[in-house]
Amino acid sequence: MSPSLDFSRLSLTLSLTVSLASFACAKKTPVEASRAAAEAQEKAPLAEEGAEVPAAVQKMLANFQRVQFEFDSFKLSPDTQAVLTANAEIMVASPEVRVEVQGHADELGTSEYNLALGENRAKAIRDYMSRLGVDPARIQVISYGEEKPIEKGASEQAWSINRRGEFKVLWGQPDVVGTTE
């Protein structure tokens, strides 16, 4: 850590908005592209006036990706494992940064069931990344169940988008967390 940065007063939170489906950027509709741009603008790094965002945090912000899950599952697909492996490599190289893994579900099922499913998804992500060398103490887990959908609506497309795990990048002192929400 640079002595010029006062990490006790700095904080950053980010819900990353890039999904596995967005690998094919050319397939994005204008509405999806606009939504992604707006989300990125809303979730710009928060830091104290004049403070620099550490390079490790910038790398995480640029490269961390959301992961998707199948219906009623917290099993990690091969595509999800590939994304998590890349995320874990960044974290192993950046020991000063922590993340919050957020588990989400679609609206099918009860609220209680979806909260449990979201928690299992977040834990599956944490456990996989810890097996790749990331200290699990650097990964907080939280479930939002069906409470924070990306896509509103009662369709298979909306439900599949909402079955996800997302990351918030945290830096600074463990008890200081900024937010863009």
C-alpha cells in the first residue's frame, strides 16, 4: 500500500455488470448496450477527493464478470468456472482487495427458498475461488434471493438473467464499505 493513501477513509463498492452472455458484444441490442453503459456510469469507483484508485482495484473493475446459473441450481458450469478462475487469478495477485459475492435468484419459488438458493450460489462461488488460492476471509457472501432482479418480467429470458452471482469490489479498511446503491 502506498503511504500516501489513507485506506481507512477510502472505500469502493461495485456491482459488476458484465455477464457471461455479454461475451458476444455484437449481439447486444441497443437497449442492452444503453443499460450496460448506464449501469457502468452509476457504479463508478467511489474514492475520497484526490485519492487514486489502486491499480489492483482498477484491474478488478475492468475484468471481473457476473456468472449465471441454471434453474434451481447452484452448480458451477464449465463456463462459470472459467470466469471464476480468471476472477480468482486477479484476487490472488491483489491481496489488499476483498469482494462481496451476491447470490441472486429468479422470482419462481418462495422468497425464503430463493434467499437460500442465492446464499448457496454465493457460497459455491466463494468455495470455488478459495480452492484456487483466494483466502475465503476476503470473500463475503450475501443473498438477495429474488429481491434485486436485473430484468423485470415473468418470462424465461428475464428469469434466466436473474439467476446469477455478482461481485462488489471492496477496498480500504474491513469495516469501511462505500456503496453506489
